[in-house]
Amino acid sequence: GFEYTEAQTAQLIIGEGVESIGNYAFCNCMLFTEIVLPSSISSIGNSAFSYCSRIKMLDIPASIQSIPQNCFQSCTALKYVNIPSDSLLSVIDGSAFPASVVFCGYTDSFIDHYASANGYGFLAFDQEFAPDCILPAETEIIQDNAFEGTAFTSVQVPENVSYIGENAFLNCDKLTQILIPSSVSMIEKNAFEGTQRVTVFCARNSYAEQYAREHEMFIIYIDTLPETGPINRE
């Protein structure tokens, strides 16, 4: 079965226990911006999600071994496709995804080689996080315009912070990485106005993850990082 939830992000949730999705099952369905696939799924049919033009991000469960022709063809809003470290994926049809997709996975994995061989973008989950700005541990609020125009490339926000204000990182065009802890419960929608592609390092199911998804920012989960550096994973 499946569930449709209507919120800021319209989700199509395929229920656990579903093992396959048939050909053309959701073809040309433009209600959803996000699809949640269960860990039980092992196969997806041809053109199952083709022309679903509002989908922005996709997590491929580890159990899927192949993605067939036209599966996500003409999903014009789709930017990121995440492939886990234990993925069984070994075959992707050349017409399965739009050319603008960026695959996200692990260095030297199947998806890394596939992206390279077929001209897709690739971002590594196991990239190093090396902050050039670690905010003081006693910091509780990042005020409006606090870092406007600064040249930091990577910022670590400490565990005590609960709020990131308006235009906090306005026009920080060199910023590429920020670690946001689970203590953060509010980020103003324009906090990163004027930045380019920022990767958010955060915990799963945190407010930071929700914010990053709503603002189409790339996500790396803290528990995927190498056990080095100043990061507190508790």
C-alpha cells in the first residue's frame, strides 16, 4: 500500500512490505515532491515514476539491484539521488534518470563509477569535514546577519545553539559546508541567502535535515563521517 501526506513537502510513502512497483505505476503523477521507498522493495518497473515533474530528491533503498529504462525519465525537478553504502545496485539503464541528476554515494562505489562513466554529477558522502570556523561552545543563538559576507568555507555550529537568524550567512559565497547539531530547532528561511551549493552535515530526522530538504541543500549525515576531527556525534 501507499500513503499520501500533504504538507509543505507532499510525500508519497510506499509502505513497508511492498516488494515491487509495476510498470507506469505513478507515471505522470505531479502531486509529489518526495517519494519514500521502503527497505523491503527489490524491483521498480519501467517508467514507474516517469514525468513526475515535482520530485526533488530521492533515496534509493539498499535492496534495489537495478533501475530500468525510463524509470525517472523527465523528472525535471529531480536534483539529488542518494545511494547508501550497502546498496546492491549494479545496473542502471541509460534512460533511467534525467541528465541533470547528481548522484550521492561513496567514493569508489558502483554509483561513483557509473556517474563518472555516464557524465552525471557525483557528491561523496565520505567527504572530509574540516571546518575553518568552529563557533565557541557557549554560543546559544546565531544572530541576524552574524556572518554576512565572511569568507569561511566550512562552519561547525556547537551543540548549545538553538536558533540561526535571518541572513546569518548572507552572501557567504565561499561557504560549502556547515555542520548543524540536533539542538537547532529554528533556522530562518533566508539564513543562507546568497550562498551557492552548501552541504549540510546533520543528524537523521533532525530539524536541520528537514530544513535542508525544504531548501534543496545537499545532506550528509553525521554518522557517515570518518571517526576523526572535532565533531561530537552524541
